Amino acid sequence: MSAHPDPPEAEAAFKSDAEVLAASRKYTRRSFAVAALAAVAGWEFCRKVFYSSAIGDQPWPRRRILQADAKLSRAIFDERALAPTYPVSKSVMLRTNGHVGIKEELVPESWRLQLVGVASAQRYKQYVSDVTAWNYDYAGPITDAGELIREERKEARAGKLPRGLEEAGRSLSTLPQGTPGLLLTLDDILKLPKHELVTEFKCIEGWSEIVHWGGVRMADFLDAYPPQPKPDGSLPRYVYMETPNGDYYVGYDLHVCRHPQTLLVTEMAGRPLLQVHGAPLRLHAPTKYGYKQIKRIGLIAYTDIKPDDYWTKLGYDWYAGL
Amino acid sequence: MRVVAEEASKVTIRLERKHPLAIRWMHWINFPVLFIMILSGIRLYWNTTDNAHLHPHAVYRIGFGSHTLLQIFPEPVWQWLNIPWHVTQGLGDHFFFMWIFTANGIAYVLYTAISGEWRFIVPRRQSLKDAVLVILATLHVRKGLPAQNKYNGAQRIAYTTVTAMGAGSVFSGLAIMKPTQLHYLTTILGGYEWARWEHFWLTMSFCLFFLVHVLQVAFAGWNNFRSMVSGREIRPITAPSLEAERKSW
């Protein structure tokens, strides 16, 4: 397609102003007709993007693009980079945000980490034939200013749940009864080498805070409790985690869990983790947004089926890679 | 009759090939795409202002230190634009149309560079002085415009700046999107929060550009506006020819 379809010589031959104006009208008619067609086509395209049937509360063209963006990120970056770290003096106490799955005070002694999919699980002394049979004890609701404000807002909106605060419902990846695995105590986890990390925590809402974390590397945890390889010798691709009550649940790529800055956190700001921040054990991963950094982990399962994910169901990206 | 015919045959105007077809397409593709990018971006920004009292933030305000003159945006503006609670639409649209915005921008820079059209657009030595004269003339402070070919000095500066702003939006956007994997870029831009600040104010600058641009186009009239669609502008036969200048490259 040339910049101008007609050679300039053709126009140079005009014999009167009237001929110039007539030629202009011809070009105007033609180009505005094309413009009108393009506008209709453009609008139809946008309508498809905005209003197509949804996958996980996101119209499918946008969901597909989010997935393509993730695929591209995996291909280019592969979570190789390390996040910048900061001096402890720059860190702050992380703001509390998001209470799904941790609305009740957990009795710390009743906590166990259910671990499923470990290679030769039976050789561990923590092996049980049904991890789902474990009972967690609760001691009343956690109260927090942020949560109360949200509840008031919900009421103010006359019961219509604002987007982002809807409940995603039960996980499709939750364990069936009778699933064998390990029941680990906090002491089991604290036997792994301790690491401290000061990184910037980023929430998809837009805010960010520098936080001082303490805990064990997920990579060390994976070495101590390696996944069961598949019959062809390869490892399962995903890791699934959920809160003890199963209300909040997140899926990860296995290799993201191997990133050296992915921590199973037990301390924040040099002190034991608070329950509102996910005590006794939460995840920190500077390669992911906050909604992937699950608080109060009750279950870790190695799996080859892409795990369900709380916020993905509500329109957010499963990958969420930073 | 003979006199009238002679009058009619006297050619005083011609059709100037002003905007190449490629630039017209890229211009009009950019218009709705940038609009969607801004609207979806504002839907994302809103999420930070939700519960703002819990995390007083420096990004969305005009102020100094702990003194804030203006929260961006005031609640009625959010309501008027129907922004609240559309975060996931914002995310989906932003990460969809960013590809079109970026591809279109790269195509535009490549096209102007290769075709030579950049010579009409990139500021020249006298452009700044010309721009001042143009602004004074626009404000009716001073009469008469400096000589120009396709664009005057003010236009050259504005169109080049807005192209650079587009590049700035892409890079600051990347710095926000991948602050871990592209942390060198994020650090160059002053860190994550500064990158967000830059991305936001570039967007506000696009809005300002848009406002001035539309006003100027309205003042310039139909002949000028039409040329961005048909490519051709009716000009006095005595006006310097853009086509001749293109041939001289």
C-alpha cells in the first residue's frame, strides 16, 4: 500500500478551482467511508474484548491475553532475576489487607502443615494415612479495623458485593477425604536453615511497602520434602496451598517455589508473625503480587494439575508475576 | 459568459498531500487505544485510593510533604466516570490494549524515520522561538505567524514530545509490570513508587495534550481536520509545496 495511491502528476493537471474541489470531495467521500467502516470494525472488536463470555470472571479475549502475557513472561524471564533488597531500617510493619481464610483466631498448638505429594511419604515419621482428618481449633473472630470498614461498606451498598470482595467460593483443588501425606509441626519447619530478607511487597491494588521477613527458604523445604516424580521421572509442575479452613487457596508453578527469595515466613519485622499476617506460616515471594503470598498455610500439595486459585476466579491473573 | 469561464479556469488552489496514509491509520488507531489505556489505567489507580486513610500515598495527590492540596481524584470525579469496583476490567483491558498501543507506537516511529516524515516533525533550531511566537499569536498578544511548512515550531515540539511520552509510558509501564525481573529498569526510573508516579503523570500529560490538541484542531477548522482523514488539504497555489520538500529528501 503506497502512501498516496494517485501520482501527484494527476492532481497537477487541474484546470480550475472547481476541479480541485471536486477532486477533494471525491477523496473526502472515499476516505470517510473507509473511516466509518473502520470505526464499526473497531467497535465490534472492542465489544468482543469487553463483553464476550467470561472465563473466571474475565471475558475470554482478555483472559487469553493475560494467559499469553504470562506465557511470554515465563519464556523471557523464567523467574531468574532476584528482587532488590533493602536495609532493615527502610522496612515498615506491613499493612493488613485481606482476611479471606483467616477471619478466625487459630489456636497455635492446633496448627499442622498438611503436605501432600511428597516422594516416598511413608518413610517420614510424620506420615498419616489421611491428612484431611486433622482438626484445627479456633478461638473466636479476628477483629481488625480494615475488615470492619469493609463490612460497613458492604452494608452501605445494600448487600450488593463490590467487585473484588465477592467470595470466590470453594476450591476445586481441595483434597478429597482419605488423602495420605505428612502432618508437619512448626518445629519440623524451623529445623531448616533460617533466612532473613528485606524486600518490597507489592499489592495489585497499587500500594507497596518494604518488609523485613524471616523464615525458611521454600527451596530448602522442597529439598527436605521433595515432590514425588511422575512415572516418566519428571516432577509435577505445580504447587497448591490453602488456608486451614480452605477458604483461601493459591496455585504456583513449582519452579517459582524454588526461587531463592521465596520464603516460608515465620517472622515479620524481627518478631514472630501476627495472626493477621498469617501466623504461624505464610508465604513471601517477591516474584509475585501479594494475593499470591498466602497467609496461614494449612496445606501444601505438589500436583501436576493446574491448581484452582481464589483471585483468578474473580477476574485476576493466575500467574501474577512481577 | 466568456469572462466567467476565464475566471473559473484560473487555478488559485491545489490539493496538498499532507498526511501519508500510514500516519493517518496510526493516528486514528492510537486515539481509541490511548483512550482505553487511560480509562483502564484510571480504574487500576482507583484501587489504591480505596481505603486511602489506611495508607496515605504520595502518588495520587498534588501537594508538598504532608500537605495535600488536591486528592486525585476527588470522590465525585470517580463516581462521575464510573470508576469504582472495575479493577479487573481495568487489568484485562490494560494488558490487552498495551500491545496495540506499543506496536502502533513502534510502527509510527519506524515509519516516520524510514519515510523521512520525521523531518516535518522533529524540532529544528528555531522551533522553540517559533513556538513562543505561535503561542503569542494564538493568545492574540501578537499578530502574524512565523514561516512554516507542514508544522509550526509549537507543533513540532508538541508532536515530538507526545511521541517521547508514549515511549516513557511504555518503559515506566514495564518497570511497574515487572519490577523484579526488570529491576534494573525500575531502579533507573527511581524505584517502584517513582515509576508509578511517572506513569501516572505521563497519563495526566496525555490528557492535557489531548485537550489542547482538540481545541487547536477545532480552531484550525474543517480543511485541516479533514486532511487527517483524506490525507489532502486545500491550500493556496502559492503556498510552499510539501510534496516538493519530500522529493528533496
